[in-house]
Amino acid sequence: MKKQIKYWIDLSDYDLETAEVMLSGRRYLYVGFMCHQTIEKAFKAYFSKLKSETAPYSHSLSYLAKKGEFYDLFTEKQKEFIDQVEPLNIEARYPSHKEKLLRSLSELKCSEIISQTKELQKWIKERL
């Protein structure tokens, strides 16, 4: 499991760096997408640690946290952030959603998303 946990955390770190590059390039749609990916992979690392098994194939953050039995450990603020970032994975992929999503994302909003992503990722890493 240790190798699997390291694998997921390494990917999570890489995705967070990618989100920051997307922010500097003003690719706001992909900032949200990469932040979702960062959290998803951190959750899969935590799932693997807690359950000593491979995390389920799912992009749903709330599902992974509930299935891993760590959702109830989050604060209300963390749960609200998970609810906010969870749809960014799907909405960034489909053209019908992109225009609406792009209008809702600004440099400031994306900076906030990255900041909250870092906080939640750190919270997970402290428990690994």
C-alpha cells in the first residue's frame, strides 16, 4: 500500500502544480479541473491508507470520501469546498457546460480554488 499511496500523492502534487501553471496562463477552466484531479488523487491515497485496498475507480470526491469512511472527518467548510470543486471535473469536459463555467471563473476565483485545494491536500497529507 505504501507504494500506492506514494503514487497517488505524487500525481496529486503534479496536478496541483499544473493547476498553478494553468492559472498563470489564464486557462481558468482547467484550473478547476486540475484542482479536482489534485483532490481526487489525494483522496485515493487516503482511501488506500485507511482501507488497505485499491481505491475505487470513481471521479466523485464525495463518493470516494464516503466509501473510504473519512467524509465525516471533514469540517463543514471542507465539505462545501468538495461540493464546489466536484462538478468541475465533469463540466470542464463537455462543451455544453464550458461557456457557463468559464463565465463563473475569474483569476480571483481560481486563486481561491487553488488555495482551498492546497489546504485540503495538506489536511490529507498530514493524515498519511
